[in-house]
Amino acid sequence: MSVRDEFDAWATDGRDKGMEERHWHTAKHVLARMPVESGDVVLDLGCGSGYAGRALRETKDAGRVYGLDGAPEMARNARSYTDDESVDFLVGDFDELPFADDSLDHVFSMEAFYYAADPDHALAEIARVLRPGGTFFCAVNYYEENEASHAWQENIAIEMTRWSREEYREAFRDAGLYVAEQDNVPDLEIEIPPAEAFPTENWETREAMVERYRTLGTLLTVGVAP
């Protein structure tokens, strides 16, 4: 199954809103850290329901936000969730971004980058479209150190890339991006039951759940174009 088919089905079933609700716990903290200034042009890569673009317009006064998704139904749904004419939604491939060289101030991606068919080339494309000093904020929950996420591949037909923290840094550098920072953004909103409630349907121990949400959380890697 292709990325388009998989996520068209998710959008048709209304699962895009569920993704937004789950991702917002940490995405809002990542978005707050982005150095977006009034009038900046931003790309939301793998935009889903388009929540990040709407937030950047409302909180940072971004001048133009483009949401790009590989699934037409996702882009169609995202368009229906806003009447802001400064937010556009496009259907496209991570490996061939429909933007000119040095045309974007920032790129944001939440829980989407690992779906790129060729992640190294996707990074090269991001480096190409960023203006000097532009940033790429890449946030993922599916990564090597987060063992609780490894089973996700069993539940989705698309091949996913599971890099480690170091592999993300190396790939950013190989694409020509400086690694400005890398850290974990904890999810402080997921409720963790008391110890006597374990094991649960999904967790053997409370310690494992605490590690997943409070320690590992979302891996954020920030690249800067030279």
C-alpha cells in the first residue's frame, strides 16, 4: 500500500482529527520554539489535518504557510478546517518539494518524516528550499531509542524509517544542515495510572509508561541551513 492510499483511508475515516489530538500534546511545545517571525514563509511537511499551520498563523503571524501531504484526502480535509487564505494545502512528495531554491524560511514536520521513501534525499530537498539561516524542526516519536514505538511498523503497511538520535544528526549534516539542537520533548498530558493499575492492556509496568511519555517523549532534531 502507498502512503497516499494509507492516509487517504485515514482521512476518509476521520482519523486525521485523532492524530491531531494525540500529536498536539508535544507539537505545541515544538511550534512554540520555532523562530518564526511575522511574514515568514513556512512549510508543514506531512501536514495531516493542518493544525500546525493554523497554529503558526495564529500564534506567530507567519506570512504564508504551506501544508504538504502525500494523501489528497488529508489535504482536502485540512483545507476544510480553515478559511485562512494565507494557508495553502498541497499534495506532493517529500522527495520532490514543489518550491524554488531558497524560498522558505522554516520547515516543520511532526510524526511524518519517517514515511519518506528516501529520507536522505528528502533532507537534501529541505536543505535546497530553505533560505540561509532557515530551520527544519523535525519531530518524531518513532525512533530507535523509543522501544515502545517499534511495534508501530506491524500496524501500518507503509515501510517506515527508524533512525537513532545519532543517525538523525548524521543525516542532517550529510544534507548540509547544521544540527542546532536535539532533545526530547516530554508528553506531560498523557495520564499515567497509579502503580497498582498495572499491568494494563498496553503496558506491563508503570515505569515503562513513564519512560515512554515523560522521558523519551518526542525526539526533536533542529537543522539550520548555512
